Amino acid sequence: MKQTPLHAVHVSLGAKMVPFAGFEMPVTYPSGINSEHRAVREDVGVFDVSHMGEFEITGSDRNAFVQRVTCNDVGALKPGQAQYSGILTKDGTFVDDCLVYRFEDKLMMVVNASNIQKDWDHIVAQKAGANVRLRDISDETALLAVQGPKAEGLVGQLTSLGVAMIPYYHFAQGKVAGVQCFVSRTGYTGEDGFELYCRAGDAEKLWLALVGAGRAEPVGLGARDTLRLEAGLPLYGNDIDDTTTPYEAGLAFIVKLEKGAPFTGLEVLKKQKLEGIQRRLVGFKVTEPKIVARPGFAVFLDGRQVDVVRSGTVTPTVNAAIGTTYLPAARARPGMKIEIDIRGKKVGAETVKMPFVPHRIKK
């Protein structure tokens, strides 16, 4: 089991540590998931997400290469910008979702921890004769996510970078609390905030500057999941996987069919856009009290099973049992009555518009 550079810090804070994606990670701290969740919605919280994977791509063909292995348009990025994208199979389904960062002299892809080796193998296999150098820098890179309405104020106190001037999905390089970072206005909560990338050896210094009384509350994976579900943000392995395409998942905005460069999965996605999708991801709310629809539970429409619950839990801000599932495209709209098999009993639920909680991101 791997550990992030902040493992000892989490243990000293009394975090409950659990196995996740091959790492021992904090799922919650003594204050509990609800408190951590509220800190991010109302104040500011910090997550250790150093388990995420980072690939560095250099060389004269770097932009063309990443164009080929991702579905969004890298050509639209200027240095200092990032984009959400997908690494796809030849069938147009997800190998993984990712972020792509464009620097002056390189690109960086950020991938899910559980998929690092799979993604690496998939990307390397497409190198062919491209003049690129690929480096897996995951182990030497730490990542802290500072999220919430007071994130800008907190980070701004610790740096001379004009963080208030960093637009959404842009980044700047400089020192935060004396630590060389790049500071990206991105996140996975639906709140405003930043993701701070630094060297693994500097992570503890950065964490200690951000977390503590009068600053940010530490937040674990439990609240990360409730926050991202309320924000309608997909989780690989639940809402998206190698059986689902971006169009089915409601992520058409990351597919650039006309970007002028062929990419893996292009032909299948062209066909799917032309012919239409058969199913689509929707959000739902359980209509019976004190019942939670967990991932994997069977979902029925008109008495017939159509899918399973993809993501599902009770979340503090919505204060209800919510989740996601795939429905036939013609029925994938708010107000549809569905049933979920919860331990042998069919329980009522209704589809609702996502996100469940409005985003409050500073654009």
C-alpha cells in the first residue's frame, strides 16, 4: 500500500485511514464528514490528493501527440491554461478522464490514481514515431486542493501571486508559503478554489501553512465524494468507465470532433453524434425517507431494469439521498419516476436536474 507524502500528518490529526486506489488515504478526520463538507461549502477546506497521477510530456511533437490521445482540443490552450478532457478507447468509451495543463515548454496530464498504470500503458502505446518524451512524475508530485468560498483569501495571504486574477481553468507559477508551486483555479467540489501542485518533499510545509485554527479544515475522501456528487461531477469507475462515452455521460463539451486532428475513438463518436445516444446519465433523489441508494443497486423504469445506481449517498447540503444512473435517452429528463431495488424492496425515486447544488465557481 502506497502512502502520500502527508501520511504522517493525517495520522497525527487522527484521520481514519482507508485503502483507496492503492494508497492509504484519509477518509475522514475526527470532526466528521458533515463538518468537513460544510467547511468547503461555507468556509474553506484542504484535501490531500497527492495520490493523483501526473504525466509530463515534452518534445517538439507534444501538442500533436496529446491531441491524438485526448478528445478535447489541446490546440485551443495557451500557456497557463488547463482543460478537462478524456482519454478514450477505440470504441469512444473512457479509459479515464483527465486534466491537461499547457506550459510554455511542456504539457502535463493529471489522471485518476486508480488508473495511473493503465493510462500510462495506453498513452505510451500510441507514441509511435512522435518526437516526445513521456515522464510519469506522479511519485515526485504532491497535490493539495484548497476549496471553498474563502479559498482565495487563504491562498492570497500566503503568496505574492495575484490569485484573485487567475481565471477558472488557468494557472500561475510561483511560491505559496515559500514553496514553489503552480496554482490552478480548478477543483472537484463545485466551489471556488485552487489546486496546488508542488514537489512531494515540500507538501508538509505547504499543508501546515494552509491547515489549522483560523485557516482551513482538513477534508478527507468521504466529503470529497459528497461534494463532487452534489456538484454533478463524474467519478471514474462509477458514473463513467470503459462502457460509457462522453455523450452518454453528458460530457459532450469535452469532445471536439472538428479539432483538425484525429484522436482515439473519433470515428465511433462521430457516428454516435449523428445517430444519437441510446442512454444518458441522470441524477435522482430517493422519495422515501431514511433510505439510501448505494452504488450497484438495480434501477427500474416501468418495471424493467435499465441500469444500476452509479453514485449514491446522502449528502449534507441537499440533505437527502441522491444519486446517478443511466436511463434510455428518450426518458432521461427531470421528473421521471424510477424504482431502486434496495435489499429486495423496490423504493421510489425521481429524476432531477443536475447539478444537485449550483456551482459557485469564480469564472
